[in-house]
Amino acid sequence: MNLSCNKSTIRYPLCIAVAAILASAPSLHAQESRAQESRAQESAPTPAPAAKATLPDAKLIVEKSVAAIGGREAWSKRKSMEMKGTIDLPGQNIKGTIFSRTAQPNKMATTIALSGLGEFRTGFDGTVGWSSDKLSGTRLMTGKELATIAREADYMKDVDPFRRWEKMETTGEGSFGSFDCWKISASKGEEKATLWYEKTTSLPRGFEMTVDTQLGKLAVVTIFVEYKDFDGIKLPVRSEAAQGGQKIITTYDSVTHDTVEPTAFDLPPEVKALLEPEPADEDDVPPPAPKPETTKPEVPKPEVPKPEAPKPTTPKI
């Protein structure tokens, strides 16, 4: 489940939360998977018509988009961001809150609290990626999942998409949600995404991609419905996402900059415990090597000279 929010750093924690929910309810997952194709057809963007003219270069579209959300200079002045909002999964009658903190260059900590399911915590301290909830327990991220959260934690990636993606190409135009957009295909290695940018405002209006979670790969479609300005930076405050057959509505009502303490990204004790080497089992401990036998060298006894026998004396006559 992807979080459809302003900062991409918030999207992945929501993916993890939804994946954990689906993993805990296999029957629900199977049911929703069967319905996912029909739902996707209903919510999928209108196919782009055949191009009648040369499409604008992706670099030009992206540069206008970066300016529309405030520009690189405005973003670079901010060292951290704190966001608070609500989450609604109407199909499951689940509501909750989201509290996220991000900081330059690449740190994040997010807590999602869902009614009846508890808290889903996710973090990246610049090196270690982790998640913790009562459904999946506490775990360290590895492999592709760790690489994904590391990329998503990049504070400046939204104003430098060409650092996020190796290739970006304008491939069409069409309606995405209720917005008339340019369509850009982006890729980096095996990872691919379709990005949508509104023609009139140049604002990013969403994306389609597949993310790696503990449940496997999940297809995600996210639409950024509404933007607001916070300290010269425009962020989407309402988004609608479809993931794993679930619809997720995320709304943010509070965004502040440069108020996050560095300790917000410290690893929790239960995560630190996973980084410590496990003690070896007694059966695995080899017996101590026998001590080599040592023999004391014989110390030669000093030879004691025998006293000379007295010479016989001849009495004088």
C-alpha cells in the first residue's frame, strides 16, 4: 500500500503497513486480489490518445514541476520536516493517523496508528532500515526493500528527479484522476514507474509503480488531489491511492519545518537488539583445547667436590 502524500518518504511506510495487514489476513488478500483487476480498470487513467504533435521533453516538464513545488533553493534551506495527518481505508472501515519526520540528507521515521491494528513504525537512519508492528514484529530491511527505503529517504529527490531515476522520457498525455497530464516513463535498473504531471500547473499529480514489501511486489497507483503551500514549499495534502485492492485516502493538516530533533531517528532498543550478534549455542561451542603438557627441565645438581682424604703422616723417631 503506498502512501499518497507529498513527500515520497511517507509513501513507503504506508506500503509496509498495508502489506502487513494483507499478510495477516490471507483470505482478505486473496479476495481483494481477485477484485483488483476490475478495480484497477475502473480507476486506471484514461489511455493517452495518439500524439498529434511532438511531445515536450521530459527534462522541460520536470524543471517546470520543480519550480511549481517551490524550487531547489527553497527545499535546500529546510533541514527537516514534520507532518501529521489522517489515513482512511474506506473499504475496510479502518481509520488512523500518520506522524512522519524526515531530515537531510536521508533520514526518516514514521508512525502510522490504525484503529484496531495498533502502530506501524518504520525508520531509516541513513544506514539501517527497519519496521516494527504487532502483526509482523520487529525486523531489519535487507536487499531490494532496504534499497527502496534508502532511495525514498532522500530528502531532496522530489526536486531532483533525475537523481532518483536514470532515464525519464515523455511517452504521452492523458487524464490522470481528474487532471489533464503529461505522461513520463521513468526507470532505474529494473525499477520502473509512470509519472503524471499536470499540464496547466506543472504540479506532480501522481504515479504508477510496483514496490517491494515483506508481502512481495505490490502495484501502486497514487493521485495527488490537493496541494497547499508551507513556508514557500508546495506539498500534496490530500492523496488517493490504490494498492493490493485497497483504497487509501491520506490527508495532512499539519506540516512544520526545521523542528525535528536528531534523536528522532535513533534506532529503537528492539531494533538495536537485532543488530547485535547472537550468542552461540552451548552445543556449538567447541571444547577448550587441552593445555600442552609441560615438563620441568631437570636442573643438574651441582657437583660437590669430595674432601681429599688426609695423607698419612710418619711419626718422627
